[in-house]
Amino acid sequence: MVNSNVNALGVIFANTYDNLVPELVAERSMASIPFGGRYRLIDFTLSSMANAGIDNVSVINVKLSLPDGSPRRRP
């Protein structure tokens, strides 16, 4: 069991651009690219942080917006 009493902040930079797949990231951020038809790449990062006990997560996205299907949580 992970101790969730530790004060930690997770930061995800969702505006990463990959030169290997310019067609996929032309209109969306790398984090919002679908994987396996059901998940987006950002889902794996969020899941890992949740499993590590990191409850405070900030997503920084400068260039393109995430689609409306992305979870949004406000304090």
C-alpha cells in the first residue's frame, strides 16, 4: 500500500511534440492521441500517478487543447 500522506505534486507536460508522428500531432496534443481504441496516452500517466499515491496533479498544455472527453477536476 502506498502512503498517500506524503505531500507531492505531479506535473504532466501534455504539449509534447513528436517528430516521428507529425500527422497525429498536427491538430491535437501528444497526450490526447488514442491508444488501443479506448484510452489516451495521458491516461497511462494519470493512472501511474494515482497508483503511486500522488493525489495532486497539474496538466500543463500550452499549444493545443485536450478534447472535451478529458476528465477535469477542480478543487
